[in-house]
Amino acid sequence: MPETLRFTAATRFEAARSVAVLPDGHRCRRLHGHGFVARVWAEPTPSWAPFAGAEVETLTGCLDRAVGDLDYRFLNELLSVPTDEELARWLRRRLERQSVASRSVPGIVAVGVQSTPDQGADLDGEGRVHVWRRFRFEAAHCLPSVPEGHQCGRMHGHGFEVVLHAVQQLAEGDHLGIDYDRLEERWAPFIHELDHRCLNDIKGLEIPTSEMLAQWLWSRLKPQLPELSWVSVYETVTAGCHFDGQRHRIWKEFRFESALRLEAAPEHHAARRLHGHSYRMKLHLSAPLDQVMGWTVDYGDVKRLFDPVYRRLDHHRLDGLPGLAQPDAAALVRWIRAQAAPLVPQLDRIDLEERPGCGAVLSWGDEAPVLPV
């Protein structure tokens, strides 16, 4: 598969709104407020940023300017129906129409608005709206087929999180499609089946891996929710699985603390000075489901196989790494791919954030339909 490199930026804003298109009595018809998060994913041309390595900073600046008119505002003054979907549309138009002097953003892939930590909407370039909502339950499980001595063979538990994703085509002028309440209604029966239970005792979950749980949920939800596009299961805060009805994709998250300086930055630019980041990185893997083990790849194996690369990154100076000319986000994520792919052959995507929501996404796998971020 051809390699795709995207840059991503995120910023916050505080605003109030009232959504009058919702049914009478709905709580969101009343005046209320949120601490929103806005995100943008883009594939700009190579010469778009002022210097190599400034892509993330430049994209973040563009998003900050676009969001400036929303911060501490009553959103109904700007939009008659200020849903998350409509806010995403407004932000995309603003990003595309910024003046040349303030750098409009070419190659926008998607714009997202997250109104709470547990819900949001992403708008892609084809007018599809990806709506998602997060749910949580507490449960016990063990994996019966793992080798003797494997920690997951012992009965243990997790605070599981499940994210339901629905994708739909909204024509310009359509203000509301699948709302968060509908996702919550479809989820409601499952909280009684899963919460404070042992998953191994539930029919169909005798091997309760993240992959099997995502598949089990999909088979029960899809007939009731045709727009369902992915089910994501977070087994822990650093590992989980996506399932779209055909394929499983797992991820494992790592964090590392590193120092760097960017030689390509102009004289007196802050990035030219020695500084550092607390990086967050997700490794995404695709592999067939092992019917005996109930997983695609063991999360523990991913951690073990990647460890030699991780040790070269964590608490080190990145601009001294052999083979890495400059440790900006794009160059670094490509370097990580070159080091990790031979060790973890199922790897096909890396998300690397220098700051929360701001970084680069390198993909060389099949992401259709669009893989949630």
C-alpha cells in the first residue's frame, strides 16, 4: 500500500449554545456550554510550511485562528443550528478561506469537533459525518487459551471502554443526522449484560479478548443501527481494538520523553533551541483473527517486540539518532516505521503526537472505511 502522511492539530475553546432542532424537552434545547476540542487532519503540500519541520506548528496556528471567533461565544449568534456537525462544517470553511497571509490549509482530510470527552463528530471531505460516543463498564475476564503462566490466563478485570462510531452522508443544509442519544439508546441494553459481570460467562464471549468483544457487539448492534461503521473496545487506556464487521485492527500506545532541536528552523526560532516533548504514540496493527487465541496479536508481544526501538527514544536526545537527519514529527514517524516494521510486521500505521492532538499520522495500510482516530 502507498504511504500516506498526515498532520494533525487540536485546540480547545469554551462556548455556549442551544440546539433547537432537538425534540421538545431535550436537555440540549436549553442554554448550556461545553469545553470543546477542535481537530483538523491535513495533507498539505511540502512547501506549505515556512520550513521543514514547521508543519505541526503552522497547522496548529491556523486552527487557533479559526477557533478564535468561537471561543467564549454564544454559538447561536454564528450558526442557527450549532450542532457538533455544523461546527465542524463552519471550521472547515474557515480553515479553507483564511487569507494567504495567514496561511489557509490545503489538503484538509477531516475536521472534528468534540463537545465532551465522550462524544464528537468528524466531517470528511466527501461530506460524510462520523459521529462517535464512548461508554464504560466494569467487568472481569480471563483468556482460557493463553500459555501457562501468561498473566491474562488469571482471572482479572478492567474498566472497559466502548466507542460506537456511525458514519452517514449529510447533504449541505441537513443539520442533524444520528445524534448521540440514539447511540446511547442502542448501547443501553448492553450495560446490563456487561457491567459488573464476568465476560467468560456470557454466551459468545467464552474467549473474551478485545477482538471478540468488539465482534460480539457489532453482530448485535449492526442490525439495529445500519449506520454503524466501527466498534472500538479499549481494554486498557493504552490498548484496544477496532472492528468494522470484516477486519480487526488493534493498537498499542506508548509514551516517551525526549529532547531535540530542529536545525532547519530559522535563526532565533524557538525550535532551533534545545527543547523537548512528552510524546504519545499509537502503533496500529492489522492481522487475521486467531480463532484459538481469540486475538490478532497479543498486546504484550507488541510491547516486547517494539521495546528495542522504544529504548532508543525514551529519555534520549532525538537529533543524535543514527539515520535521523532532523527529528521533526514527519521525519521521526518515518524513522520509527523503518526501525519498527521489521520487528512488528503487522504494523501499518503510526500516530505520533508531540503535544496532545498535534503531530503526524503515517499510514501504509488499508484504512477503508475511514479508520477512526
